[in-house]
Amino acid sequence: MNTTLRSDILTKFSQQTIFFPNFRFAYSQLQKSVETTALRNTPSCAFLIGPSGSGKSRLCELFRDSFGPVTEELDDDGIHKIIPALYCLVPAPVTIKGFCLTLLKQLGKYSPHSNVHELNNLLAPRLKICKVRVLIFDEIQRLLRPDAEKTRDGTLDWLVVLLSLTHLPIVLSGTEKCSDLFDDAPFARRFCYVANLEYFKYDGSPTSDFHLTLQGLDKELYRLTNFSGEEHLHDVSIKLPLYVASTGNLEYVRQIIFEAVNICLSREAPTPTLRRADFVDACRNLLLPLNLAKSANPFTVPLSKSLSLIEKYEDEQADLRSHSAHRRKPT
């Protein structure tokens, strides 16, 4: 297959998103945040929590894009951007000034030499001029890092003030550690829509999130490539070692599939045929830190052994959750 066509297929495949049930629920929570805010005229915010690689950033970007593209508008004050949904990464180190500068830069009003008071006075009017309907802050766990300890409480208070000044809903996205932020009652009570994205659990059922995701990706893949052959992503012979390689981390699952498809499309053949051997080569090429088979290639491990590794892993995770819940119980 020629390079241009292969690149086009791989790009389009990378852009495919499967709305498995838990992902769809999380997306609906963000939608409810904006809808409820508009109906009540009171910010009703959302919190998206999950480990790295569970799809949080992808979901936030999809939600941002659902509001339409950034455009430009001309009025008496000149040309300015119209940004329906403003998405940004939480600045590091986390400070109120850093937040303001990050937002204002995207809003077309960068003023690095202003103090915090001046920046705050610029921010709320600028959000209104740019007709922002929702603010999305990703990587909020940076607030819990040791270098943010001195600024954490002040930043949380500032976010509450920002809600009061703008009446805009805020979506926060971060790792499981962010649950600790709910210990701050004035801050937490404003975030009434919470969604948890987790790594997939292995389940042979055709209705499981993992199976539905692989089935959806498989359908899009065959639509884009016209593959021949009988190998499918949701077949046990692919699904089981994919889970061993990734422990259900969505980002690693997609990375392995992408690499296998790239290998397949790179072969000189009249009709591309996806082979299990392509996944063997993909796992040989990639660094897989969550591989349950450790140094072994997951696609060379017998399926019975793969199932044993998954069962052991999920038993260990259940024990960890039990111990964590026990520690959190009030005494």
C-alpha cells in the first residue's frame, strides 16, 4: 500500500472514538453540567476522575469540539475570537496567576506583566466577550503535587470566586487522587456531576465495555481498510492478549492496535490482511509497562496462561480496593 493511503487510513482510524457505556455516561455528565447551569442560572459543575490512559482527555476534547469551532467576530472594539468551549491544561506550577495567564492567552488577551488583581479584572469580561459557555481544566491533579501545597487552598478559593463572577460551568478532569479535593466542602458542593473513567475490566461477555470497544474499533477498521481475512479485534485470540498487554488501559490498547495495523498496511500485498502475527510484532516494538506477562510477549503466551494472569491481577486489584475502603472508613 502506498505511503499516502496508509497515512490517511491510520490518521482516520486514530480519530475514531467508541462510546462504550461508561464513556457515554461520563460524556452525559458533562452535558448535564452545561444544561443545568443554563436552566438554573447557577454554575453546576462536573468532575471527571480516572487513571492516566482511561480516556479523560479524549472525552474532554470531544466535549469541547461538540460546541463548534473557534470563530472570529467583528464589533465596535475590533475583531475577537468566539470560543464556545475553552479547554486548557492546568499550568505547572499551579498558581492563580498561571491560571489567569493560561486562560487569557487563549482568549487573545495576553498580559504577562500584570499582577493577579489586574489579570482577574481582565478575565471575566474577556470570557463574556468571547462568548465562552464552559471552561474545561485538564490535569487538575497538579493541584495535589507537593510544589502546589502553598498555593492549593488559594487556587481552590479562586475557582469558587471565578464561578461566582462568570456563572459559567467548569469541568475538571484528573486522576483518582483528585477525590481528595472533595474534602473542601465550599469547593466540592459546586461539582454535582461526577463521572469515573477506569481501566477496562476483563469480561468475556459481548456486552462488556472492553468487548464493545474492541468491536466498535474493529468495525471502523474494516470499514476504512477493506481488510480480508477473519481476524477481528474482539476475537478471544486477540482480546485476551490485548488485555494482558495493557491491563485494560485504553491508551495502550489503542497504541497496540495502531501499531499492528501499521505493520499490516506496510506489507506489499494486493489486499491487506490483518494477522495475529502483526500483534506479536507490535508488542515487540512497543514499551508495555503494564504487561501482565512481564518480559514475555503477550501474544506468544498460551490463552489459558493469559486468563490466569488476568484473574490473578483482578483478584489483587479487588484486595487493594477493599483495603483502601477499609482505611477510609471513619473511626
